[in-house]
Amino acid sequence: MKSIKPIKRINATVRVPGSKSYTQRALIAASLADGKSVIREALISEDTQHLIKALGLLGATIDREGCDLTVQGTGGKPTAPSQIIYLGNNGTGLRLLTSTVCLGHGTFVLDGDNRMRQRPIQPLVDALKTMGVEAACVEGNGCPPVEVHARGLSGGKTQLAAKLSSQYLSSLLLAAPYAGKDTSIELLGPLPSRPYVQMTMDVMSGFGVEVAVRQDSLFCVKAPQAYGSREYVVEGDASSATYFMAAAAICGGSVRISNIKAGSFQGDLRFLEILDTMGCTVAASGEGVEITGPLSNHDDLSFDLNDAPDMVPALAVVCAFRKGKTALKNIGHLRIKESDRVAALTRELRKIGAKAEEKADEMIVQGVATHGAEIDCYNDHRIAMSFAIAGLAIEGLVVKDPDCVGKSFPDFWEKLEALG
């Protein structure tokens, strides 16, 4: 357990870890490239360690020095390991690798922990099958483990039902340059978390491959192509930054995030706009972003968060310190994250005295949080870190599973304590 010490007013500069999303995408592109790449300022965390081990099993050689990773790629030819490729609860890693292994020859089995085995992947498997891939969810329930009998990826036309996760589309895009022919992916229905697909295309471009997008629903990749080996610098993680932005909003004072740039493709930077709407002062420069609180707008507000799911936990906690109601809409896809985040947030917000109501696809939160509590984390890093910020403003808050932050932010507690 971790007891959080309240802070009256903050004046701090924070450097957040490298982006988890950019790190994982860059690792896969570098592992498919022919030659040696260097990924600088990468996130080193539980999730990325799982992915690094998995890529090693597929034939890449990855060496680490601090937060820099040197990657010797496979030339687009992953090898089939004799053992199961285990990704823990790294949903991004498992989904992205599902298409990657199709480029090899042989049998690949991708698996994860108990929660990962509850997270759907069938739409991606179905799209791959229409491209000639022999793949199946082993338990027949649409979730991992996934078994792929690979003989290269043919490419061609496929359709994808992506409403549960943008990672299905990112997975197909990352592998497509090495297909036998051009790949076109038509989306069926809405695409959540679209900025993450933009981040995928940004990484692909950084390694020398462009994606053509037509009418927002058709994604085309020419083949055959190859990623070029190169040096790639990972920008700071906007999702990790939201906790410290939230601290300024709740406690008052200023927090500067030194390695976040306002022009990033990371969707969670929209948190800055939302805090501005709530009455905080937001400034951006070449030296990062600065947030000054406290929040001062207590009117009823509503936000559509379909494109920025990872900032919802921090935002929900901020909303618990507003007098007005805040509707967080279009967030149903948060129910298949590391936990059912809609349900988890609702339960834990009520523990600290806030009003919280959940519906299938939204939450309504109204403050004001008044007291501490023992917070259940559901083995979810974002629940732990978000409620830790609440503990900076109210007495007696205890986080019951502090180690789960290692999934994305191993030194979070040290950074949090440095605020005081």
C-alpha cells in the first residue's frame, strides 16, 4: 500500500517517460527493418520489456543502454520460436504482433495473462483471414491466445470492424509494407482512438514508409517496401503527463512538463484544452507545456472522449474536484482496457465522496471529493496514478497496489514525491 501525502500548492518541473505508444511502434518497425536502428529515450517499463522479449523470440536483437535501445532487425522475416510468445497484459504489443508474425513462416502462438485473455482480438483475426492468413483464437472466444500458421502475408483488400480498438488497424498497417502485394484496409463503422493510428503512420513515415488515407476510412500501403534502419527519438508520453497536469488543476500552482510538445500527434494532449476550458491557464513553448491551476470553471460540461481514452482516468479524477457536473461521453471502449475503467473509476470516485454515475458508454462525475479512502487499482496502472493525484488534495488516500504503475511509468512514485 502507498499512502499519499497532500500538497498545498505545486511549483514543479517534470520530465515524463518516453511515449509507450511511440516506443512500441518504433520497436516493431526497427525489428522489421534490415540493419541496425537506435531508438533513443524509449520507455522502459513492464509493457515494453514484454515486447522486447517477444521481438527477440522473433529474431531481432535488442540491446539496452539506459533508455536507448539498439535494434538489429530481421529484414521483414520474423522467425517462428519454439515457445509461446507471452505479452502479459500488453494489449498493444499482442495486437500489433499478431499481424507482424504473419510475415514469417511457421506456427506462432501469442498469449497473455488472465486479463489479456478477456480482451477481444477477433476483428483483427477476421481481417487477416480475408487476406489468406490461417489464424484463430485458440479458445474460440474471440480473445487470446491467438495461433497463426504463417506463410507470409499476401496483402490485398480487407475490411476491418475497428470499433473496439484502433490497434487492429495499426497492426495491419505496420505489417503491410512487407506483404506480397499492395494492401487496402476499409473500415467498417467508427474508429475509436484515431490519434493512435496517426501515431502509427507517423512512426512508419519515420522509418521510410507512407500510408495513403482516402475519405478517412480507406488505408492503403504499397508493397513490397521495407523500413529503413535509422536513429529514432521517442517523445515524452502525453498520457503520463496528464497526471501531473491534473495535479496543478486540483492543487493549484504550476507544473511544467519539459519533454512534451504541443504539436504532437498524441491525442491525450487534448487534456490541455480541457483544462483550459475548466479555468486553468495553459502555456506552450519550445521548452514544453505549463499548466497553472486551480480550476475555476464549475459550470456543467460535456466532453466526447472517443479519440483520447487514456486520459479519461486523470480527467475523471479532476472532475471529482469540480462543483458542476461533467459528462464524459463515448468511452465504452474503456471497458476492455487493463480493467473495466468505466466501472472502476465510478466505484473508486464514490469512495472519496464524489458523485459518479456510469452508463454503457459514458460517465457523469460531480464533486466535490471530500475524504480519503483505500483505492482498489484492479491491477490497472492508470487507476493507481490518477487516484494518487486525488491524494495530493485530500487527506488519508491510500493506493492499495502501487506496483502496478510499472506497466507504463516505473518511477511514477519518485516523480510524484518530487512535486512536494
